[in-house]
Amino acid sequence: MSVETRDVVADAADAAALASPPLLVIEPLDAYLDSVGMARGTLAWHRIGDGQANITYELRRGRDRLVLRRGPRPPFPPSAHDMVREARVVATVGAAGVPAPRVVAVCEDPDVIGVPFYLMELVEGHVLTDALPRGYADPRDRAATVNEAVDTLARLHQVPLEGDVAALGRPAGYLERQLRRFSQIWPLNTRREVPLVDQVGERLASAVPSEPGASIVHGDFRLGNLMFAAPGLIAAVLDWEMAALGDPLADLGYLVATYTEAGRATTPMDLTPVTALPGFPTRAALVARYAEETGADVSMLPWYEALALWKSAIFCEAMHTRWLDGERPGDTFAPTLAEGVPALARAAAEALDRLEEGER
């Protein structure tokens, strides 16, 4: 008889009996919540968000509600899914005036639930994905919502790099580091031949733009990582694991590359398909608004779109390989990446083609 795999178990003995480690272990987690002052009572939980890598739970106990953020089931590379660093980033950007949840506690002890995690306040609102909540029927509200996302990104990129913000990393050479890191992890993440991934990496490396200046870079800035309190009003920017200091156009390229527009081909990273509905701005309108807000030269933006899609192909391949190894039980997204990863590589190549055609 096969050993069971479950997401949530009662205690360490139950966890040890599973084929794969659980995501929550209630007995030690309850004790930890006591230590940080959460209200007493029976613990309730449910998983929230559309994250395909890191995992988020809403916890309820008594009258208190908190959000727990943790990495996926191990094993994973030592530098990946660093929740302790992410908590530090969230606290730092929040103190700098960026809309972000308040960090309540950070647990570095893997004996509690198996991996480090952190707790943050629960922020009420809506995340736009494949369906629109009530209140977004008016085309003006749809436009205002996306415009506020762009404006928030522009404000993020204007946060001064000083004090705790400056300690988040080295801004110089950001693009080269991204290319080097993802080129190195591609052969570790795959067991098949996808020549276009290597070809796109070579094309990106041969045409690296001059970095226009440095800012906080969110690293995963898309509508699915924004929580809206109402149309046109952002309550919080979520999922800061990839944040660094570097080239701000990397964020704009990622936003555009993952933004669904009616009439355009989609990729597995089109995780907010509602923006194909009438009233939502086009990708070109997003770019124009950002350029107006920041004064940025966006002539090389297709290169940054290609970078975003190429990186997505590589980390999506890691999900696919882990699923093949049985490390992502119950995952319905990872199987689609057999075709999805090559599709991302093709979209990256097409973005570079547009750039080259524009230069001729």
C-alpha cells in the first residue's frame, strides 16, 4: 500500500508517516501561534492565492486572522524560496511607503512546520485572476484598476535607495546576474532538449541594454500579485520573494509579458485572463502610461519582455520536473508545462524578433 501524501497533518508523527512532507503541522504551529500572541481557540486554515511555487494560508484562531507564507515542499535549491529574506523585504518596502502587508513574526525554525515561514497581517481585498469580482463592470473602473497598477509600479521605482532599502542588494549588473543565474539553473531544471531556451538566452546576452538606473525591482509584478480594496485602489502588493535592487524596466517588461490582451496569443504566464475583457487597457497603453509617469526610455522594452518570458520558461521547467519526480502531488498546472515551457520560449523569441525588426 502506498504511503499517503497530505497537505495538513496533526503532529510530527503524522508528518513522518507521509511519503512527502506536509505543508502545515498543526500541533507545533498552534504552539508557535501561542508564542506570538495570537488569540486562543481552535485553529482553522485555508489555502489562498494562485501561487505555483510559494504557498500562502489564511489562519483563524479566536477573533484573530493571520496569513502564513511558506515555500513549497522540499527539496529545492538552498537559495530559493527564502521566506526569511522575503519577510525582511516586505517589512522594508512597507516602511518605505509601498502598500504591503505588515509582517507579524518570522519563524526560522524548520521544526515547526518543516520549513521557515513568516506571518503577516490579513489584508482584505480582491485579486484579479480568471473572474472579476462585483464592482468591476464599468469600463472606467477596469481602466482605473490597471492604471493604478502601473502608477504603483512607477511609485515603487521612485523609492529612494537609502537606509534599509539600500541594504536589499547590489543594483549594478542586475541584468547580467539574471542572465548568468538562469542560464546556470536551466540545465539543472530540465531533463529534455528545448533548444530554443538556450538560443533565446544567447540572444539576450548578446544585446543587453545599458541599465538606465537602479530601483527596487519587485521581480514578479503582475496583476495576480496585487490586492485591490476597490477598483483603482491597491490594498497591498504581494509575493516579494524575487525582489532586488536593479533595472526597473525588468518589472515593466514582466508586467507586459504576463498581461493578457484580447487578440494576442497567450502563454502559461497569462494568469489574469480577465484583462482580455472590454474596457481593460492594452499593453501599449500600460507602457505609455509608465513612460509618462517616470520619463523612462521604453524603446528596448521587447528585450525585457523576452527576459521575463525566458526566465518564466526556466522556472516553469523546474515545476514540471518536480511534478515528474512526484514532488508536486495533486498539481494540475505543472503537467501543462510539457507544452507550456516551449510556448514561453517561442514567445520570448518573438519579442526579440520585434525588437530587431524595430531597429531595422
